[in-house]
Amino acid sequence: MNASFDVLEEVLTEKLGIETRIYAFSVSSLPSVPAEWFFKLFQEKPKWGWQDLQPFIRDLKVPGLSSEGLLLKYTRTQPSADAEPIFSAR
């Protein structure tokens, strides 16, 4: 049986050589203010792929801003032609 980390949400993984470490990081532990929310996310992990970041921002609601607007305001992207973008702190 092959295990996949794709089914896990609100779980952070960290690759160290051939090992992958898993630890819980709950959305409920994040502040309610968007600037603090993103600060805490990037304090926990400096660079995020979209698949890793999406579960943590999908419930963040700010009047007048979509999820994409929040990403534009609080993150920088490092685009790659052949891979998903990597998000880091602005």
C-alpha cells in the first residue's frame, strides 16, 4: 500500500533528506486579522506551495477581497514555468 500526503489538510510536512516529518497546524490557531494571519503562516513556514496554502486561506473572509486579492496583498509569488507558484511573505 502506498501512502500519499495529498489527502491530509491542515497538516504541514517538512522534507529532511529522505524523511518527511508531519505536524499539525490548525486554522483555528491563526489570528483573525489578515495581516497577522499571513505573518503567522510565514513564520511557521517561509515558503508555501498552493496546495499547502489553500486549506489555510479558503476560510479567511475579508469584505471586498477575494482569496486571490488577499494573496496579492500579503504574499509574493515565485512563478515557475513548469510548476505551481511558490508563495512567500511580502
